[in-house]
Amino acid sequence: MVFFSQGKDPLINALKELEHQRITVLYVIVDGKNSVLNMNHVEFENGKPKLTPYIAVFPFSFYALVRTTSTLPGTLAEAIRQWFEMTMRD
């Protein structure tokens, strides 16, 4: 298992390997008051901080954002439907 504490590169490499094996990873985010949509990623360019919305650099290609757990079953059903649609095109 790869954790973010080891940096983003090992995670990205692991996700690429899974994709190569035709394994799709769906990352489910149960979002609350401190929304991931409000988070920023900070990089320094020429000593100055550059803020980017975290979701723009999120390493998972496929993710579902769920605000309440009551919508989780429908969200997962829709994700599975989209996965079937995507895999039937290949």
C-alpha cells in the first residue's frame, strides 16, 4: 500500500501500474464541512508560493465526491454504470 506521506510519485507510479493491468481505481471522497474543493496545493516557484486547487492535482483519475452518506449508494451505482460504459468502448 502506498501512502501520501511517501510522496505523490510512488502513488502515481502505482496507479499507472494498475491502469496498465486494466484495473480501475475509484477513490470515494466523503466530503464534509472542510471540503476538499476548498483545499489548495502549494508549490514554490522562484521562492514564491503558487496556490493550485488541490482537486486539480489530485492523483486519482477517477473519483467520486459524496457530500452525505445517503447519496453513496446512488453514486457508486452511477460509477459502476460509467465504468461498464467506459470498458465496453475499449
